[in-house]
Amino acid sequence: QQQQQQQQQQQQQQQQQQQEKVQLQQQEKAQQQQQQQEKAQQQRQQQQQQQRTPRSEGTRRQANVTAAKSAPQDPLDEAVAAAVGWLSHEVTSPRGDMMVAETTGQDGKVEREYRSGRRTILFSNGTRKDILPSGHVCVYFRNGDIKQVFPDGRNIYFYAQANTTHTSYSDGLEVFYFDNGQVEKHFSDGHKEITFPDKTRKTIFANGEEENSFPDGLSELKSSIDCSL
């Protein structure tokens, strides 16, 4: 009989230990769920705070760059997107590209040469000029403007204050990308093509005629000939 009582006590102790173990697991699970909920709530609060915070000029400019690269209309628009994309980053020193020489002129101009062949010129007025071995040249002005010259003859100038990009090609084509999303292409034969933010496209021919193409597929031709009596 005493052995039976001891066995019962042992069983009761085991059951009690099992119950305590289950309770502990439930508590740990509840704590984990609470931590996850608190983390999710913090993330929602951060997102709401970011939405309420006005975007800086640099952020708006980067958003325009992203929009310009997102959906090009034709090969020329792709060229515009590529031009704007180049302006989203600076020419930085490659990893491990060590400076091998530095000279300072009497006018305060500093010239640096790197092992890769890249040259950087720092002017006393705050302008910086990067010259790459490929022939690609970037000039960063103090007011935020950026000028780039490519080996293929392209010239790209970014006007920081107006957030406008002007690209000139060796064949005479000039492309302007404005802050509001409007794109103008000036061709060497004298005609112009303007794409508005609503995707309406206006073509102005050298003889003065105009053609409007609307997003719904309709088009309108305006003649330069005066038909009035």
C-alpha cells in the first residue's frame, strides 16, 4: 500500500511538472506574440511618420529620376531616361583606387591622379571635375548643376534649381527633360516633339504645321496655311 501511495505521488508530481511546462510554453508563446505585435505597431508608426514628413528636394529629384527611368516611350525616351539616370550618382573612386599624385597650384586648384588613370580637379570656387580613362568627364558645380561629356559626343547638363536635364547629341538632337515630366525633343531638321505629362504628344514641323496625338489614339493636324478670306 505504501508503494502504491509513492507511485501516486510520483504520478502527481509528473503531472504537475507537465502542467508547469505547458504553462511556461504558453507564456513564452504569448510573450513572442506580444513582441511581434509591438514590432508591427512600431513599423506602422514609422511608415505613418514617413508619410507625414515632407520629402526633401533631393528625394523629390530622385523620385523624378526613378519615374523617368520607369516607362520609356521609344528609343529616344530611353536615351532621355539613361541621361537622367547618369545624374542620379556621382563618379566615385573605385574600391582600392589609390591616389598616386597630388599637386596644388598657386590659384588654389588641386589636381589628383589615381592608379586607375582617373583624374580629379578641385577648383577654389568649389567646382569639381572628374576625368575618367574612358573619356567620360563630369563637372560638379557648387550650385548643384552637373555637366557630363561622353566619349560618344553626348553632352548632358543638369540644372539643379529647375530640376531640368538638357542632353545634346552629336547628330544635332537636343532633348529637354523638365521637372513636371514634360519632355521636348528638338531635331536637327527644325521640327520639335513635345510629350506632356498626360502622355499627349505634340509635333511641330519646320513648316509650322502641328500634329497632336492623344493617349486615346486620336490625332489632330493643324495646318499653317491661312484659309480665311
